[in-house]
Amino acid sequence: MKSDFLVKGGKSTAVLGTFDGKHFEPLKPQMPGMVSPMQKADGLMLISPNVKMLKDGRAVNMIPIKWDCYSMHEEELFSE
């Protein structure tokens, strides 16, 4: 994470953001149903319901959404 990120918690959350090769940064503003952040996003992060804050520097799982990714290897997608 490039900076601290607060999450309401209590439900699974999908967060669009950008990845600079080292850090994931959520796009702001982001509200349910908003389509405009998708134009800027190159990654997506899924957050588990028990998470309320992701601290700066924390490792998270990010799903790239700007290029084709194919793999037979299964990965955990939720950041816990």
C-alpha cells in the first residue's frame, strides 16, 4: 500500500487502484456503482469483511486488469 486506507469493514470490498511497480494506491473518490474510476485503474484489490484499515507499506494482493493474465496456478485474491 502506498498510503493508509480505511475500509468500512463488515463486507467484502472491491477497490480499484493503480500500481506503480512497487505500491498499490486506491483511486479516490470511489463509491458503489461509479464507473469513471475504471478508466484510470490498472488494478483491483479485494478486501475481506474483517479488514478495517490497510496501513502504508503493507503487502496486499492485487489483480491486474489492464493486460491479459492466464495461469493454471490458483492464487488467494482476498487481502486478509
